[in-house]
Amino acid sequence: MEIRPFRPSDEESVVQLWTACGLVVPWNNPHRDVQRKLKIQPEMFLVACLDGQIIATVMAGYDGHRGWINYLAVHPQHRHSGIGRRMMDEAESRLRAAGCPKINLQVRSKNVGVIKFYERIGFKQDDVVSLGKRLEPDHETFASSR
């Protein structure tokens, strides 16, 4: 397995993977998320390839205060094989090299299995409330592009 930075030619395979993993939701256009990430720290958008197929992704970023993880995805056929941990190890290594002191991430509260995965690799639940404010609607664009 090779872990490497995302390439523009990976986009369709990545969106298909995210869809298979249940990460695509109507209010976030995954194609726009890819394009946005390519403008900011694209070297921290990683894919894992096996036999020429993309089987995992992770988007990492550092804003000078905290690191963030988004779109950690492992193809359902390759779960429980250590790939998610390897992706996180690589993302953490890159964040550490950038001077990042702490990583934040968000998991949907009903996704207990993923929460347990993160706890096993050293993450702890912070006593915070996650708030969000949409500045640009994505759902209209994504819904019409399907």
C-alpha cells in the first residue's frame, strides 16, 4: 500500500470512496470540499492506494492553533486491517512537522464505532459543543450535480 498526496485525477475515485463510507451528506458537496482543500495545504490531503485503487483518504490541516482531521475514510472491504491507523499516523506526522500542538476532529455522535477507533489511537472527548455556521450553500450544487 502506498500513501501519497491526492492528485486531481483521484477526485472521482475519492468521492466514490466517501460515498461508500457514508461520508457524503446533502449539505456538503464533496467535489467542492476537494477543490477547497487543494487551495489550502494540499500536501495534507492524503490517499492510500493498493493495486492502483484508492482505498483510504484523510484530509489534515493546521491553522496555526489547532490541527484538524476530516474525511478519514477506509473502504469497507479494507477496514480493521490497520489502514485507518496508518493514515492517521501519516497525517499526525505531517501536522507535527508543521508545529501543530493538538488535533481536533468531529465525528457524528451516532457513529460509535468511529468514536471507539479514535479513542483507541489516543483521542479523548473534549468537553466542548461543536457549533457551525454555513457561509456558502453547498447542497444546491451537489444535489443538482447528481
